[in-house]
Amino acid sequence: MSLWQVERLGRRGDGVAAGDAGRALAPLTLPGERIEGEAQDGRIAAPRIVTPSADRVRPICAHYRACGGCSLMHASDGFTTAWKRQVVEAALAARGLPAPIEAVHVSPPLSRRRAVLSGKRTKKGALVGFHARASDVIVDLAECHVMRPQITAALPLLRQITVAGASRSAELSMTVIHGPAGLDLTITGGKPLDPALFQTLAALADQGDLARLTWQDQAGDSQSITRRPPALPMGRARVVPPPGAFLQATPDGEGALLAAVRGMTAGATRIVDLFAGCGTFALPLAEAATVHAVEGLAAPLAALDAGWRAAPGLGRVTTEIRDLARRPLMADELERFDAIVIDPPRAGAEAQAREIARSRVGRLAFVACDPVNFSRDAQLLADGGFRLTRLIVVDQFRWSPHVETVAEFVRT
């Protein structure tokens, strides 16, 4: 067995280990640890810990070594928080930018309200869970310390649904959202929804007291069984998101992001919300301003608009369907607003950031979920005359390498 020294963690949470053969990635290790193992294709698949780090703790989940849902449960909370802060600082430092981190907010265990699980039929029943680490094998879950207990309690029902509606060759993707109305379940990749399967699924929805069950077969045909609207609060409004919609992973993390965005846009009366989704920021901000919400998909904007129309006392909210990666709002379009909120996908918002930099808008709240892509966009803004004045790190994906930030930019 070769000996290795773990120097640091890579961006995905694996240890970067140095040895006589060079460097290799070692999962489930920590900086400073000495390990044994053989590297293949630059990876030590099963490292044995020789000298553990003082930051090593016993994982609390029985599935941890196999399940790919978490990758840092072997590290102390203090280490993980400091490492995620460092990831953000390093990404900005590589661009020569400051990292004025004001706080790090970590969501508690058992708080994730949205999860995407996989389901597969077997000879004896079904497997439902997350994929094993670096594998297409599904780890059949009996417990989870990340998801809300209401989602974990539904695992037996999800296995029944998988047996009823999955072909032996296909894997189901199961987006589960828990809200005040109960569980909202969206399944893709299933069998065609013939009358017999519809009747079976309706009975299972009743059995599990689901708010909504949406079935999308392999051909893309979709149908929903709605027992009650799965409405979610967004400020004073209540929004029924489209099936499988993107939401902030935890209400706690969403609250931290929203509080920061409110503070960064305080006093603005005309706000544009870019990549607005279902209205996470647009609807609460409409309590004190008029808001123009821009999003590339029609369904989330329709949900946002319906929520706004049913909520009393909000400022005017207008919506626009627009692919901001291909057709960003131009500088002259942005100048009718006095503050911008932007929450792009993981790839960031390079094209839109260039136009914001060209505009004369004075304030920007930037929510990001990838520090490297965020630092690229932040440099574009800095080159255009903006200064990064405040930064809050939000960790909604506990025990994973993912990290979010919300940043305030002010034009100098």
C-alpha cells in the first residue's frame, strides 16, 4: 500500500493527496491526514486513514460511506464552515477581488424541503435513494439527516410508486417538495399513463396524503393528480409552483438570502429581478417597491403572477419571459431601475453581468451558487465600476461541497 499525505480539499470536497507517485484525489479524507491506498486514474477509491485529523468526526448516517448525497459528514461543523468560507475567498482572490464576508449562515440538519431522488424496480421490489458516490448504483435509503423527516417518511410510498410505474430498464427521477400543504411529488421517466396506472397512482396519492402527484412518462407526456394546491409562502403571497420547480433548498437558507437581499435593496422603489423563478425575491420585495421579474421559463412566471394577483397590498409586479443567457437585458433597459437582484443558475450570468457593468444602475444584490463562476461575473462588474461591499455565505447544502453567496455591489 502506498502512503499519502492529504494537503487540502479540492472544490468537490475530496482530499488532494501527495505521494511518491504524484498527487491523487482521496474521498472522505481531510487536510493533514496520512492515508494508505492505491491510486487509479488519479483517484484513491478506498483510502485507509493512518493518522486522522483532529477535525475528523464519526458520521451520523449509516449510509454515509456509500451514498453520494453527502461528502463531508466526516468533518466537524467548524471545519466545514471555515472551508466553505475559504473556497469563496480563494475564488475571489484569484481575480484580485476582496471578500468582505460579513457572516456564514448554515442551515440545520433535517431541514431540506426539496430533494431529487432516483427510483428503480428490482426483482424483489424497488430501490429509492441517491446514487452511490461516483456511480450509477442507487443507495436504498432507510434514513437521511439532510431531508425533512416528512420526505424520509415517504420513502416506502415512493418504492410502491416505483414498482407500479417504472419499467425494468428505466430509472425514475423523483423531485419531492415538502410544504405547508404536504408533499408535492414530480416523477419523470415512467411508463405511459394508461387508465390502470392512473387509477393506481391516484390510490397511492390518497394513501400517502400527497398534495400533488405529477407523472411524466418517457415520451414527455405529463399529467397531474392534485388533491390540494401545494402552495408555498413567498412574502405575503402564496405561490403554487409548477411541478418539479426549482426552489431554495431550505426555508432557513431562503430566509437568510432574502434578508440579505432586502437589506441590499432597501429604499429602492423600482427593482428588476433577473432569473426570478417563481418569485422567491420578487414577491417579498414587492411589499415596498414595484418589481419587474424576468425569467426564461413561462411556467414559473405564470405561478409568480398568479401569486401576486391573489396577494393584497403588494406593489405592481410585471413579468417578462426572456433567456437572459442569450438575450440579456441591455444597459439602456436596466437604467429604468434603481436596484437589480440577480440569481442565476450554476453557470453564472456572464452576458448579463457585462450589460449590468455597462449600465448606470447604482446597486446590485447578486445571489450565486458557484464561487468560481461568481468571481468571474464579479470581476466584470468591478471592471465596470462596481465595488463589492458586502458578502454573506449561505450553506443550505450541509455536508456537501456546495456553497452559496449573496453579494452587494455598489457603483462607485
